[in-house]
Amino acid sequence: MDTLAAVHPSSDRAPAPPPWRRLLLRVHGVVQRSERFLRRAGRKLRKLARQPRKRAWRAKEAVAWAIQRPDLPLWRVLRGPRLRLGLYRDDIERVLHGLTRTRKPVSFVLVGANDGVENDMLHPFVRAGGWSGILVEPLPHLFGKLQQNLRGTPGLEFANVAIDRTPGMRELFYVEDLEGAPWYADKLGSFSREHVRKHGDSIPDIDERIASRLVECITLDSLCERHGVTRLDLVQIDAEGFDFEVIRSIDFQRLRPSVLIYEHAHLGVDEEACRRFLEELGYRVIRGRLDSMALADDVRTLLAGAGA
């Protein structure tokens, strides 16, 4: 045996650390891994901490919707309400909560109320109380459901008219034969026959199903005068492509809504004109996937809570 190797048998290796140092290194590794885990967990917890109220609100909305629709199949109930605000839905919800906290009562007009429940973001707020307003629906079969669904809710008035820039009678197109049609077919109502025909991909033989009727049209100002409304906190519009016409029917010198929510998805070339029109009036317009929200100066402070 080589004498040097016998004297220094492990000279090619670093000497092993003593036991106390190995223990400290192991503890240090555990602490580092724990810190990384806690940082990730902290970010997750902070994110989740912002969710409970929103999730509870949505669960409450889903339960209320399911209770009022016992005729629906189970798969529809499990899906819950169709919440269609998309990209800016959370911001709109927070602004609506802000209105609820700061305006007593919240004065609103809902143009195109349908049945007042399905696909209606205002329904849980209206049901909770503290809101006073007018729900507008021109189609008689939907107007009957609207009154039935919201019967007994304090502070509500109903108007079986359409909103337009020019008062008078006007032809409204809708889907009459609902056999084999999707769930939303009975809610399609527009002054444009072509707009209804756009849904031909999902409604078979749509040309044979379209019917029309004459409906009374009044301006939004006339509606408010008729019902004694002198202040508007919120106007929500779902007019199937005629939202800009409804907005232009508002006398912003006399009635200046704090919040305007309208559906831009069907505006087409009028979408940009509508946005510019509102911005020239001093509104800030936030565009979502299907709907847009316009905020006046008096509610800009709510933007901080909305995260916008």
C-alpha cells in the first residue's frame, strides 16, 4: 500500500462537516423551502380573500334563480344564471355595490327588462331592497312574466312601452314560434327584422317564426316624467342593437345618470360613435366583452374600489 494513501486515505475528498453543521444546513434548507411555500401561499390567500363576497353573491343569485325556475331541467339549474358581463363584470358589480351603499334609494331605469330574472345583473340588488325604479319591457308575454317574477318587490314600477327618440307607434319584431328554439328565443325583440334574423344559425326556420306587433314608443325623459322620476343613478339598456338610440333620447341637461350600462355587442358601426358621444358628455367608458359601462364624475371615486 502506498504510504501517503495510508496516512491520508480520503485526501481527494473534502472532509465531512460535523453533525451540528449538517443539522444547521438541513434546517436552513427547510426554512428556505418554507419561505417559498409561504410566499406562494400568501399570494394565493390574498387572491382568495378578495373572492368570498363575490362568490357568495353569485351563489345567492344562482339559488334565487333556480328557485324561481322550477320548470327547467337539472342541467340548466346547475349552470345557474347566465352571467354575461364578461371582462368587466367584477368592476360593474362593485360599482353597483357602491351605488347601493351611497345612494338611498338607488334610482334606476332598466330598458329591456325581459322577465326580470334570467340574465339580469340587477335582479339580486333589486330583490335585496333599497332600489327604486322603472322596468321597461314592450313585449306583452315578457311583460307579464316580469310583473309576476317581481310581484311584491317594493319600489318598482313597470312600463309596457318601448324607448325611442321619437314618440309614437312602431313595429317591433320578435320570435313567435318557440318549438325547438333555444331558451333565449322568446327574449329576442328588436325594431330591426334583420337583427332578429341574425340568430338564424341557432333558430331553425327563423323567417317563418318571426312575427311583429305595433308597440307604443316614448322617450326616456317622458317615461321619467310619467312616473315622477327626477333623479337617475343608473340606466341599464338592452335594446338589441338600438341602445345608442335610447341613450340619445336622454336629456342629459335635465337627467344625467351617474352610471350607464349598455350592450355594445350589437351596435356595429355605432359602437365607436356611442363611446365618443358619452365621452364628450364627460363620461368615462369602460368596455367589456358584451357590455360597456359609462361613469359620470360623481361616481369616479367608486373606480378605486372597482379596480379600474
